[in-house]
Amino acid sequence: MFRVQAKENSVSTNNGVEIGTFNRGEMIQINCDQGEIWDINANNRISACNALGITGNRLEIPGKPQVYNAGALVLSIDNGVTFFPVGFQINFMVLEEQTTVKLYCWDINSEDNGGWITVQVNQN
């Protein structure tokens, strides 16, 4: 189990939670509870959301090519250069040797965030 903090592990801090280093061909599954929430400041008000983020509040982050819901749980396999949405569950196969996977909260300003989402990681 890993705890992804909305503040400490925001994309804006580039400090994701490292969940492991995996090799080519390994299947990884990441799960989290739909009932777990964290708080982010969206449109100048604190908003509680789960791993899907705030529906309808698409957030562009300068320097990042993706756009996701504010507060969404995301992962990166290249140390925060590109991101993929996790939501409540994601399954994926690792394509390269020694791939380090990190999890983040999709947000632009970590200072007004709080709470965490707990994730479970299974490797097949």
C-alpha cells in the first residue's frame, strides 16, 4: 500500500510517490477506493474529490502536454515528463527494463491541497 499525498505529491512539486521499478513484460495493476478523497483548491475554493478528480474541471498545467481533471490521480513512467490517468484502477504492461513508476495528484498549486489517497499495487 502507498499513500499519495495531495500536497506533497502534486504534479507541481515533481515529487511523485515511487511505487516500484519494473521490467519489460511485467503487468502492473493499481487500485484505489472510490470513497477516498483528497482536497484541492479549484477555482478559489476547496474542493474534495476522489481519484477521478473534479468532473468537468479540466486543468492545463504549463509545460505538460496532457490535460486531466483537477485533482485526478495520475502516474508517470518518465519522472514527471508525461502522465497517464489512473482513476480507480489501471492495468498496464511495462515496455522497458528498469521502469520506475510514480504517482501524483494532478494539480498546479500544491500549497492549498490536503489529504491523501491510498493505492494498492499488484504485480503479475
